[in-house]
Amino acid sequence: MESQSPVHSQLEEENQRKTRKARKQNYVQAEDEALVKAWLHIPGDAVVGRDQKSTKLWMWILQSFHEFLGRITERETQGLQNRWQTISHDVSKFCGNYNKIGRLNPSGWNDQMIIDEAKQQFGEIEGPLQTKPVQFYKFKFEHCWKILKDSPKWNDHMFLFEPHPRLEEATKIEKEKLEVKKSSEKEKWAAKKRRIEQKKMHEERKVMSQSLVGLSPDQEAYWKLQQSLIVSCYKANGFMVDKETCGNDFDFNF
């Protein structure tokens, strides 16, 4: 058996090293977006195929991936397939949360608030499943979701391959959670408002109890103005009446 030349062995070893290096490299956002676009670009009937159809499918996706990316990489079909499975799994879970919250139609919520809540729920659910703390398991594929979310092919994919829980029960539970969260936020705001009002009243008491003895004319004029502004505000809001109207009963006691 003829042995390989040292040069040939060295080249083969270098190629293997490059392949291992490529596999270890993390995917960047541009690659994720190119992969998603390549998957969408392939005709829908090819996605359902198995065995040899699946092999051809990912060869087409690899070619389309490089076209969308605008350059040739050392990525292989198996690597793209593994990456797509990760993207598909996480985006599907996120879509489920996003659609579920959207169906609840929370009052006063805009689309960004729904997205933020869907991300939060993604971490709370998927983090424990992956045995990772919630703060370290975040939804990383919003850029992919934006490309996929309005695609009929993606929506068909979710319908065919993703499990569907009983929507009525799930919707009811999530609505209760959102109501509790909304109620808690209202209570926090009410408490904050009370603290602000109490602080304002405390400051007004200090102004109204300010002694004018020993002050210069300018200082006396300043404090009288501040006191008159407070009295005018209270009268305008119906908390006080004119002294002439109530006689000796008038007492601005702070």
C-alpha cells in the first residue's frame, strides 16, 4: 500500500483543521438571516420530503444561503440544518407567546410591549427547561422572527409541526396572569402618586407655617406670594372658601 506524501498529509490535515474551525465558529446575524431567507426561498413541497429529498433540500438551501450572504463560507449542510433547528425551535416558541398575548388584546399595549412580554415569557418557560437561569436564557432570534413572521410558508410550518395546546384554557390562564400583572402595576403607580401628594402637602405645610417675623421686605413678599398661590390652588379645587363667606370659622390649618 502506497503511503501518502508528507505534503499531501499536511494539506489534508490543514483542511481538517479548517473544517473543525468552521464548525466551532458562532453564527453571526447576517448568516442567520441568510439561512432563514434561504429556507423560505426553497419551494414548499420540498420541505415535506424525507431521505433523499431532505438531502437535496439542504444542498439547495446551502447554495441559496451563500447567494443571500453574498460570499462563500465553509459552512456545511449538516451545520446549517442544526442551526435551522435551533432557530425554528426558538422562533416557534416566541411566536406562540406573541400570538397568545396578541389574542388577549391587553388594553393600552402597543406592539413593542407585546414583543417585550413575549420575550419575558420565553425566558421564564424555556430557561428552566434548559436548566438555565431566566436572565441567561433570552430570545436571540428577533431578527429571524421579523423575516419569518409574515411568511405563509413559515405559518404553514408552525401549523404542521408545532404542538397546539387547548387555546381556550391557555388563553384564560394567560389572561389571568396579565390581569394580575396589570393590577400590580396600577397599585405601584397609585402608591407612587400618594407619596408624591404627601410630599407636596408636607412642602405646602412648611410654606404656610413660615414665619414672616424678622424677614426683609423682599423675603416677606416672596413668602406671601408662595402662600397666596397655595391658597388660590386650594380654592380653585374646592378645598377652601373665602374668609368672608365663613366668618370666624375660616382657619387654614395645615
